[in-house]
Amino acid sequence: MKYLVGYLLFVLITLNSFNAKGQTHLSGQVAINLNTGLIACDFKLINLPNVENYKVLLNKGFNIKHFKNEDNTTLHYNGYYAPFVQGEALGYHFSDSKRNKIDLPRAFEVSYVGAFPKYENEYNVFDFKGLIAINNQTLRATEQTKWYPVIYDVDADKLFNSYTYDIEVSIIGTTNTDSTSIFINGSAPKKETKSRFVSKKQVPLFLFAGNYSFIDNNGDYILNADVTSQNAELIFNNIEIIKASLSEKLKQKFTDNIYLLNHKAVNKRRAGSSWGFNVYPSFAFTGLNFNTLVKENKRFDDNNIRYFAHEFAHNYFSTNVNSGKLKWFWLESFPEYLSFSVASDLCDKEYLPKVLLFKTKRLSDKNFKPLTEIVDKDEIDDLYRYSLGPLILQCFQDTFSKEKTNKIMVSLLKKANRKSLTLKDFKEAAIESGIKKSDFESFNEKYISSKNFKSNVIDFITKKYSP
């Protein structure tokens, strides 16, 4: 028996080692000068995915010094002339000496440098998650910026940007070295000007560095916010309630520590407005006063319950659905619908109907293509993804039940691990949930594919939720 136990332990250890070795891993150094906006990176990326038609993506602001293979031999590459552009990045591929494309290696090293503008008493006309943003206090670089090398599967329109990592970050140019802090998503922040960060779990990398403090609440953190320990505890108590609601609906628990970041946008924003984004398990916000989030009743107000519900729903609908021509429907309309669902559980009964009716009014003066006619992802604009798309899903829930809609979302998330989602996947998931094919097709004809789908959605919501 003891030999059998020993053998089983050996097998388990071997399997665990194999799985760890199979994960794409990023290691190296990052040097940041907050005075000049200069960022210099030396990275090694190993255990790359098996992608035939690939691009190596890096932010447009970076200039490559060289690529090297595991033998320290400089690699030929293309992409610097008439480049392939994907969002915020330029795409590169490796080649032979005659500039013929070669396969993606299992590992490579890359060295590059770039300088980015620093905003102090002036503003840009825009700010968004894909911008490397530097102000007089901090640097913000999310996974969407491609500040580190990201592998792109062109044929599948799929990004590989979640890695295990072992990275050393150094900062110069801060106004006060004693208050300099560094954070990389998935690791606890450190009050250092130079430190090493390690994650054995694959996460998208979000870098936040500069002059700020942070507070620890049993392994959950709030960064760059002047918040008391008592308020931090109350904030995370409310967050646990929202997380529990989402976990129950989608049958998947939040198991990671949460990082809440307060950042300063580099565009001038309307007074009182707030903006948030998710790089799980981090959630970043601008325009929020963390000390006033919790009211006298020790709860978030209804707007913030729904606001946080949308952002935490990106724990489920995130980079895994960020592909295909309907990417914005999956990526933003589903989290916004989930914010409705959480609001119906946690907010005053009068709250959600007002939100839904307000969204219908925003749609009245604009025409939209049905989802079945979308050919380019950007045809699903902000109004479509945050108002019309979620209202379609609300109509679906009110037609077939919240329980079936939850089952469909669970099924879609499983499918998203293998492929880009389509409306065919939505139909299959609906039928698997117990909805009759004929009933789904009837709904589809009226609220998804019809030329009059917008007016049909507005009529449905108006009739059901008007006082």
C-alpha cells in the first residue's frame, strides 16, 4: 500500500509540475522614469501557445531594440514597415533572413523602450483603458495597452495576455521616494522604488506605480485612496454581498483577493462623473470618493450597487469574450444586464424600472442594426452596448425567466473558453437551458433580427416597467 501511495504522490507532483511548466510565463525587468515618461522593458516569454497565424503585439509607443531566441541569437522580424495594427498595438512576426514568416517559437526575449506624455496641469481630450496614462502622481498601464508582449491569434481573433510572471520593477522620478508604491495585478502592492513581483497564477498584467498609499483589509487592498480602515472594511462588506449575488447567478465563486484602485483620468471629466474598468482581480475607478461610498445605513446607494455589479461582472465576461464581430455585446451588454439582475435583488423595488425606462429614452433618436446584421465590431457603439444590448437581454429574461437566462450565461462562458461567441452559441445555450426552439426563434425574430427590433424592445420595456 505504501508503494501505491508513494506512486500516486509522484504522479500528482509530476502532473502539477507539467501544468506549471505549460503555462505561458513572463519574466524580466521594467524601468520607469516618471519625470520623462520613459519606460524600458527587457522580457522573456516562454511556453508560448501553439498559434499558426500569429502576431506579437506591443504598444505603438514602444521601439524594439531586438528579439532573441533561447540561444541568445538575434531574431529577424517583420512589422516595423507598413505595420499590422491591432487596437493600441503594432503586430510583429518572426521571419527568416529572406523575410519569410516563420512559426512562433516556444520562447523568445524582447527588449524595447518608449516614452509617453506626462499630464500635470493639462488634459488630453480622451482617456480610456487602453491608454498608458502618466500624471504628476502615477503611471497606469493595463493589459489592453500591450505594455508587455501579447500573442494574438489572427484567425481566431483571440488575445493571449494572461501569464504567470516574475518581474522586477524599478521607479525613478517620483516626488517622494518614501511614498512610492508599485503594484502588478495579482500581487500585493509594495511601498518600494524597486521590487520583485511573482504570480504563479495566470492573470492579465496591470501596472500601477507612483506616489500613493494603500490599505490592506485581510488581503484585499484599496490603492491611492484616502480612506479609513473602518470605511475600507464597510466597502469590502458591501462588495462581498455583490460578489455573492453574481456568484450565485453564474455558479462560480470569486476566489481571489480584490484590488480597488483610485486613479486620476488624463482627460477633463464632467463634475460628478465616474468611470471604472476591470482587469480581474483588480478594479480601477476615477471620480469616486471612497470615504462616501458607504452611507449611514452601512450600504452602498443603489447607483453604486449597480455600478460595482457591472464592474465585478467583468470577472466573468472579460478577455475571454473579447473577440469576434459581436465582442462588445458579450463584453459589455452582458455585464450591464447583470447589473440589472443584481439591482433587482439588492436595490429598492422602484430603482430598476427607472433605470430601464431611462435607457429606452436614450435610444429613441438613433437607428441601429440588428445583431444578426452586424459585420464589424465597432457597429456596436456605446449606446448599443450599454443600453440597447442589455435591454434585449432584459426582454429575454422577462420572457423566459431569470433562472434560464443564468443557465445560458453559464453555458456561454464555457463555450467562450474554446472559441469566439456567436448568436448560434446563444441559441444553442438557450435550447440547452430548456427553452423550446420555436419559442427562441419567435423571440429572435422579434427582438434580435427584426428591422423593428429597437422599437419592439422599447415597447416591451415601456409596457412592463412604466408605473
